[in-house]
Amino acid sequence: MPFSALRQLPARHGLFGRSAVFTVLAALVIALFVTAPTASAAEGRITGLAGKCVDIAGASSANGTAVQLYDCNGTNAQLWSNPGDGTLRALGKCLDVVEHGTADGSSVQLWDCTGGANQQWVVTAARDIVNPAADKCLDVRGNDSTNATRLQIWTCSGNPNQKWTAPASGGTTPAGFVVSEAQFNQMFPNRNSFYTYSGLVQALSSYPGFAKTGSDTVRKQEAAAFLANVDHETGHLVYVVEQNTANYPHYCDASQSYGCPAGQAAYYGRGPIQLSWNFNYKAAGDALGIDLLGNPWLVQNNAAVAWRTGLWFWNTSTGAGTMTPHNAMVNQAGFGQTIRAINGALECDGRNPAQVQARVSAYQKFTGILGVAPGANLYC
């Protein structure tokens, strides 16, 4: 298809009424050239307190079967895979927090894999297994190593009943993110609890070049630039969904062959970049290997998925600019070019200097927290 046949769609209009900077061109390029990361699942036992194994009670694959601690016995009831999509699987089903619980003491079970936030887990270098939606750790109830002790989630404490040896992810999980959890909390002291640090770290596996390319200074500048733009888009990581509900029905482009299967009003802004429009949900979902066109609510219910949509745009879309935000930072074109890619049609070239200044100020603050200079070319 000649590029001249592609239609430019409206620019984004900010947190309280956005119609997205992404274009059909970006969506088609991503759909044609970007594929979801593929990986073979790593398999093995998950061992913890007293050297015992995470076990499926009675070796039953029925929904709702208890997940417990038990003597390691080499059966399939103790064989877990970590396929790199954020899930932990056994007997063909997923490790699941009962009733989507986020409170201390919420039990875990085996359940059909649904893609829900209660089935997402991060295996950390510190040997925690964290559910990002609850921001809590897989925990042996009562610190009791007796066979058949139920497993649950609990506030991460670093205690032995929360330490596990688990199969490495089948995907690529970057180590040594340049922003520590303490620095993240310093950047966003009043953030919505939905936007977890563990969810961000889990999402990094989708784009391992992000904040991992170039010198330590360049890596920190890129991380600060991404988070500064996210800060601006979400009101300091407070808003998960677009606030102007009157706009919701406007984000369905019915001319697309796949239409709007989730509903006319389902494709409103969500997540760290306020992803909107059915064609953007389709393109992001195709790139990430997630059905976001059919289930756009994953972006507001699953922290790792939300962060992945932000990284998708950052690493793949030029928006109103000539380069992706990732390339702008890696090639030292300057922070101003990230603004141009994200919302340049409405903010750059003197259109809205106050908005540009807000982004620059956040970037300068975050580079200060990370201990690096912000570099040149901050404005667009």
C-alpha cells in the first residue's frame, strides 16, 4: 500500500480529553514489522521454606485447587513453567490469587489462565515471587513448613517463608534497571498504588533495549525521560484511565476491518501513556502478544500490561516526530524530541510552552534523582 493512501488521525489532547498522537501509519508499521517476543518456557520445581516444593493439592487440575507447600516428589504437580508472559503454570493452568484478592492473607490456587492481574508474577533477583497488582509476595502461611500448608500473598518482608528458587523466565528479563525502587518512590511519592515498581520491572522484558543501551549516563537519561513524560501524561502517576468520560465513545474507528469488538466506548485512554483508539489497542496488542483489542481493560487492571503499552509506544512510534523516543535518547538528540514524538502536534514549536515546560521540569527533577546531567536540547 502506498504511504499516500494512509490517513492521519487526530492528535492527542491531554489527560482529560485525548485522542492519541499515534497514526494509522504507526499502527500499520508495527503490525507488519513487530512481533511479540517468543520464548520457550523454562520448567522446574519452585522450592522454598525447608527445601519443600510448591505443590498442587492432590495433583488436581480442577479450577480452585489449593496451592500448597509439600515435600518435593518429582511429580507433575510440582513442575512449574515460567514462559515469560508473567504467568507461572502447572498442569496446564496458572497460579492465581483467589477472587483477585490484594489483601494480606489472600490465598492462591490453580485456575484457567485468563490474562488477569491476579495471575501475573515477577520472580525477582532477591528470590521473591511478587504479584504486581497487589504488590505482595508469595508467602507460606504462618511460616509453617508442614506438608499441605496453604500458600498466600503477603506484604513483602524478606522473611524465609517468602524466598523461593524458581525456574528462570523463558523470556528476556533485563537485570539491573537503572532506577531503584527507592528512587521510583521518590519520583512518585503520591502515585496511584496501581502503578507498581514491580509491574514496571516486569514490563521491561518486552523491550530489553530500553534503558540498557549506551553508557550509564545515557541509560539513566532515557529512564528519566520516559518517566518524566509518563509523569506528565498521568498527573504524576495518579490517573489510570482518562477522566473525561464524555470522550469514551469517540475512540472507535469503525472503518477498521476488525471494528470495535469490546464496544463503542471501550477504547478510552488508559495506562502510563493513556493508550486510546481501537487501532492503537490492536497494534499494541499485536506487538505485545496480548488481545488488547478484545480486552482493553487489561491496561487498567494489570500493572505490567499497562507499563508494557507505555514501553511499546516509547520504543516503536515516532508519533508527530521523526524518531522514536528511545532513539531520541540513545542517539542524544535530546529530551525535546521525546516530547515531539509524544505530543508534538499540540505542544511543540510554541503551541503550548507551559506543557512543554512541565515535561522538562519533571525530566530535570528525575535526572537529578538519578545523579546525571539532563543533556542538551531539552525543548521542542
